[in-house]
Amino acid sequence: MASYEVTISSDGQITLPAELRREWSLKEGDALEFYRGSDGQICLRPRNLPASALFGLLAHLTPDPTYPTDDDAIGAELAARDDATRSKRRKPRAA
């Protein structure tokens, strides 16, 4: 994994290394997002993809023929999870 070191200017700005700008196809005015990962690391990702780039991303997924509607599939999943948690709960003691 490549590592880059940058310096923060007195205005709080950094210069992104040219290699990353080329790799991510960044140009002036593009947005970047900093976020904290679940492991506590600070991550950076480009936000320069148009929404249209996401169309078709999940086209390979097909509906489950077992359920006529999404609502039916969601209901079945919730019922299964509820049953699973009930079986883990203590059963009442016999008197």
C-alpha cells in the first residue's frame, strides 16, 4: 500500500499528491470525503463520480422467486429473526 505525506498550510489546506489526482481522475473543484473507519483510521475517498455511474451496479441481482413481493420477503426475514431470538430466551419454569 502506498503512503503519502502532506503538510497542512497556515490556511488549513493540503496538496493532494499528483499520483493520486491522476489515479482518481480528480480535477479542480472535485469533492473529497474524509471519514473515520470502524477501526479508527481516517480515510479519504473521491466524490467525483456522477450518480449515473452507479446505474446498473446491482443489475446482476435477481428477485427471489419464493416471495411475490419485497414486502413478503422482508416479513419472512423478520419473522425468522424473531423466532431465532425467541428460542434463545429463557423458557418459563414449570410451577
